[in-house]
Amino acid sequence: MFRHNLADIHCQRILFGGSADNGYARLLGPYIEDDAVRSRIALLEGPPFARELAAIQDRYKTVSFDKVFRSQMLVVSPKYATMSPPTPPRTPSTDYATTPAQTPSAPALSTTQNSVAAKHTTTATVLPKKSGERVDSPLNFTSKDFFAVKGRKLCNSFHILGRCPYLERSGKCHHDHSAKLSNKQLVALRAVARLTPCKQGKSCKNMECLCGHQ
């Protein structure tokens, strides 16, 4: 429906109400650089924007109607806890590029592939604050490259660091090791990896940590 109305020249404004679902970031992402299209889209905020949408919301107009739509997520009543879960969205809301798949889908990868990935390793500088807190260095990437790599099931660690902890521990990884990424795509992939907050937060001292720290 979104694409159908976007293609209609008579459609002046689209009020897009999907603030709580990360999956819609892939739908809106391709239009970030198109001023003509963005001027016709307004993001309707009910519950706070999901993480991936929050990263691009400043590129779109946003509106809210506090007296019409609730600003909190719905709380499921305990009596429904035993019901079958709903069908999951087509695009996971978590950063699936850093989460192992639950079902086997790819064979173990050879050490030859590992050596190929090592050639594409990128490094990022850690910028500590005066207080000792960690700050991630800025990354220069385009939204096109960001959403291109985000939509693929890539192994972040393998492509960025040149090794895969899942491969080392269990001999198998269900994410893509075979893709050949350009340097620009590797930088964008690092930005994708930072969407997952580091459990250590700004106190993290691991120089190879790919998660976000701010």
C-alpha cells in the first residue's frame, strides 16, 4: 500500500504509522536521499521509534497525535501468555547479522575463506573521553551502502575482523562468509554492527568490539 500510494501523483501526503517496528527501516531507507519523495512522507509517532527507525527519523518529517494514538507499547495480558505466538515479521527487528541462525542453513567454511576475509579487515579507532568512557569513532558511509549490507545475512566478525568466533568454537556459522565486500561496504557493515549496543557500554575496553558504545 505504501509503494502503491507513493507512485500515485495525486497522493500529497503519506502518514506512515509504523514507529515501533524496526522492519520498516528497510522500506523507508531507499528514499532517504530523495527530497521529492521524503517531502510527501510523514512518520507518525505513537510508541517511541524503534532503534533502526530512530536512526533515520531526522531525515523525515514526524508528527504525533497524543490524544488519538497511545504513546506506550501494548502490554499483553497474562491470560494470553499461553496462546500461540503471532507470525513473526518478514524482517527481524534485531540485528540478525550478529545473531546465529536457529536452524542449520550453511555448511562449515574453510580456512581458505578466512584468509580471504582477512585481507578486507578494517579497523576503527577508539576515542576515549577525559572521563575514561569509550566513544566510537565516526564512520563515513552512504545510506545506500548501509541498507545494502544490512539486508544481507553477513557475518560481521568474519568480514570486519577476518575471523569468526562461531567458526572457531563450533566449526560452523550460519552467516555469509563468501561475499566480497568493498572497503566502503565494510565501513557500512561496521555501522550495522554498531546497531547492537555493547553489554559493557562505554566502559568496554575490547579494542575489537564491533558493538555500539554511545
